[in-house]
Amino acid sequence: MRRNVQVVFQDCYSAVNPRFSIKHIISEPLRNYERLSPQEEIRKVSELLEVVGLRSDDMNKKPQQLSGGQLQRVNIARAIALEPKLIVLDEPVSSLDMVVQKQILLHLKDLKEKKGLSYLFISHDVLPVSLLADQVAILDEGQIVEKMEVSQMLSCSHPASRRLMGDMILQKKLIT
């Protein structure tokens, strides 16, 4: 099951061991589930870094040598290494600035289309969800109170859903 489901956590720094190289971090699931030679491992890590928009020479760096956005991309590369069916995204961009958020979300959208990935996107911020999701479930106090297609988000009926949509509309006004 773990091979088919991977997670990208909100805090990209606490999700990695700061003493490990980027190569070690990304190749960890490969070492656990696949038998690759050292050369194959380097090739695979290099490919994964390119997929998420980083350079292959970043593999020799340590986490503290990367920005938050770059490190979150490393976490995404680690999550897609085993080509899972589902990636759980737990507030993956909430701690990043708007420019980096957009870059990460565009990479996730591109990966979704190219690799046929499915995401379970957990967020209090509806705007990034609306960029990636096909369907949305709104939770209030731990219960699903409304399910809808993304295209129906602005016509929701539950008060909790309307609060979230109001936040999204306010965000859009602040951005534009």
C-alpha cells in the first residue's frame, strides 16, 4: 500500500533529515522498494529533479542549502519516485510565498496530467485546491458537509462552504 500512496507534508523542512543529501532523501523510497544499482539510483534521482524543475547537480546539496520552494519540490520528487497512484498533499504550499505557490501548483498540475496522478489535497485555502481538483469535499468539524465538482464551488449551499468561498473571492480581489 505505501508504494501506491505517498505524502507531501506542509512543513517541507521537518519532512526531511537535514543531515542527508538531496540524493539520499529522494532515493530513500527507491532503496526501500526497488533494487537499483548506484548508477541507476543517480540517474533516477536526476530525472526526478528535472521533473520537478530542479537541476540534477542539486542532488549533492543539503536541505538547508535550498529555499522552501526548492525543498518542497524535493519532497514532491520523493513522493513521485515510486510512481504512486495517489499522493496526499497536506497543505503543500501554505508556508510558501505566492510566486512559489504558483510554481509548485503548476508543477503538480503538470505531473497530474503527464503521469496520471491522483491527489488528495488537504487545505484551508480553496484557491490552490481549485487549480488542481476535479472534485471537492468540504469538511466542517470533521464531517463532510458538501461534495461538488470544482465548477460548482461558487454555488455551494452549506454555510461552511460559503465561508470558504468568501475567503477565496477575497483572496482573488487582493491578488488582482
